[in-house]
Amino acid sequence: MPTDASHSPEDRERAIRHFQKVVGLPETGVLDKKTLRKMAGERCGVKDLIPPRKRATPGGPLPFYAVGSKWEKPTVTYSFVSYTSQLQRGQQRVSIANALAKWSTQANINFREVSGSSADILISYGRGNHGDSYPFDREGGTLAHAFFPGSGDISGDTHFDDSERWTVGSSEGTNLEIVAAHEFGHALGLGHSNVPGALMAPYYSGYDPNYGLGNDDIQAIQSLYGVRTSSGTPTRAPRPTSRPRPTTRRPTTTRAPQGTDCNLKFDDTFTGDDGRIYAVRGTKVYRFRSDVNGVERGRYIRRVFRRAPKNPGAIVKARNQRLYFFKGKRFWRYTRGQLDSGYPKVIKGESNWYRNVKAAVLWRDGNVYLFKGSEYSVWTEGYTQPPRGYPRPVSSFFPGVPTNVEAAIRYNRYTYFFKGHNYFKVDDYSRRVVRDYPKKKASAWLGCGTPTPK
């Protein structure tokens, strides 16, 4: 904990509260055992405990909440200054290329590996004091750090602590690709996210073969570089193991007639693999425009998601980046738009609560919540009945949200619930309906009449 005299007790308490909010602990402002234990966990070396009082400057690791400068070029180059002896060089090059591709497939930025020290991003491994005034610790704790994009000699450079046990494709040790993907977010200009489950959250959460960018990550990177276009080569990888697969297949870009759109109801809404919001109604799936005010022409759902149910009860993209459809007593699971083998499956168990759910949302705590009637319950694949303490009344967690909601989506750090022609906006931290809501969804979501803020 910093002891600089420039930080008052109030500053420190506020910083602790910020830290606790980021990692999902009770916001007490006190350094209790749980907070200290979390602080000691494996994490990115970019600092985030003391909220900055001014914008960060190029030349040092990104401070908490900073969104710095961006690369003012279509293609960013990268080069290896050194390698770790723990992995084959080819493995490291592929891991780095794959990590960069997570960003370039979503945003209008390309990457190319080059040789020499003139690259924009220099990648290296080091121990302890390694030449940048930000020393690494021993194994555990700080895993890596990266620097702001800019014109300085060290801008964009990414350093990995060689005291760590770096691995590829294994739950043992620390996964190089996942940590690299996080650090490159900083090298592109992003700060840490306070959304649990986001790739840019500060703490390493372990190996996940299906890791990827969350909605919060996608919105952040696209705010700097724009939405990915079809031109250019996103990342030139050294003989990659596979080409990037297409994500959610998109409906055509022609907007449906306004009269039809204005009366559109939702079976549910969800975030696609491209970071855009989608709605399903009956046999069709609609993609919202990039400004989320109006939908594109609908497309038959089974042309987008093979064997998907018509009139699904609920749809949600979970923390594992899998998309789930629920209808009746069955659920379908999709990975990058493809139905997974063995699905749909039946939700078995003595309890029937999970059957016929009507809405679903991935909330900021990383949990999937399902809604039915006046109740809601947490859910994860494998649950046959709600865990102890569930289901609970919707009003006990989201005061002001009505019963029998039809759809739900989390967007820009608010949760939206839809019922009939109205929608309710809920603050993610107070969990209460925002003042002056509900409102009509036609003008705010469907592009009808005079557009209104969400």
C-alpha cells in the first residue's frame, strides 16, 4: 500500500474502495484479509490502486482507468527482443500472433511481425530490474506490463516476467497467450476494466481455452480504432495453427420498414461474437445498428444458428464466450456461431424451475441470471436446480423491475429489461431503476420517431 504523503487517508480509503469494486469485494474501504489476499494474487503490472488525478502520459505503464493515445497508423509492427527459454520460439510467436488477433478481428487495426528494434511494439522477457524503472517481483504477483502507444522509445513495449512459469495450452503455470492478449490491450491504449470477466480486468483468472474479448473490451477497443472492416490483414502470424474463424454471421445491412420495426417485440436480446447487440423474435434474428438505435433487416434464425429453436425463451452469452439458447426444458450451446456437439441438452433434475425461463443476462459479477415470472436465479451449465437461496424475487435484487420481463441485456454498464413496448434501465451498482424510467423502446432502441437517449 503506498505511503506517499501526497495521499491523504481519504485518498487511500477511496482507492481501496475502487480496488474492491474492481475485484468484486464488498466496498468497505478497509484493508481486510480478503482484500489483502486479492492484492497478493497474480495480476498485470499496470497500476490501478490509486485513481489518477490527471491523464496518464506516455512513457510509463498505464494507470487505472486511463484510456490513452492510440496508434495513428493502420498497421502496427511488433518484434521480439528476447524469448523465454521455457517455450519453443515458434510457440511464443504463434501465441503472440493469436493474442494480437483477438484485438484485430474486432477493431480496425492490423499487426505485422518484423525483425529488428524499429518495431512499434518490442516484446521481451526480464527478471527483477530489467531496464525500465518498473522492476518485476519473483514468481507470482506481477506477471507482465505494457506501455502506452505513442512516439517515445518505450511506447507500446510489452515485458513479461521470466520468473513466471510460462505455458501454452495447459492449465499448469501461466498461459502466455492470455496474459499477452491483456497486455496488448494496454499497448493499444486501454486501461483496466472494472467489469468482472473482462479480458482487461487486472487479475489473471487462469487458463481458459475459450477465452476472448468481452462486450466491455470490444466496446473499448472499437472506441479507439473503430469497428473492424473487411479490408486489410488483421494480423500476419508466423504460420498460424489456424485461420481466424468467422464469428456470428450477420444479417444484411438493409433496415426493415419502419412500421414493422416500431412494433417489434423481443423474445430476448444478446451480445454477438462481433460485439454487436442482437434481438430474436419468433423465427428471425435482428442485429442492432452500431449506435444501437434501429435494427437491420431480420434473417431467419436457423440460417444464422443451425437448429436453433424458434421463439426461444431466453438467450445469453456467458462468461465462457459460449452462446446459450433456452426453450422449454432444453438448452442449445453455440461456439463462434456453430452448434456444439451433443446439443441441445435437457435440463434434468427434480426441480422444474429452469424450464420455460423468459429472459437471461450476464451481469457485472460474471454470473448468468435467468428470469421467470416474479423470480430470478443464478445459472451455470450443469445446474439441475437453483442453488441454495434461489430462486429469489426479482424485486429483492432489482427494485423497480417488473415481473414477467421478456428480455434483458447489459450494455454500457447498465442492465436493460424489456416488457411489452417499454424498457427499464437499471444502474449496475445501485441495482435500482434509473429515474424517469420505464420508457418506450421504439424511439430509444428501434429508431422510430425522434431518437431518445437510452
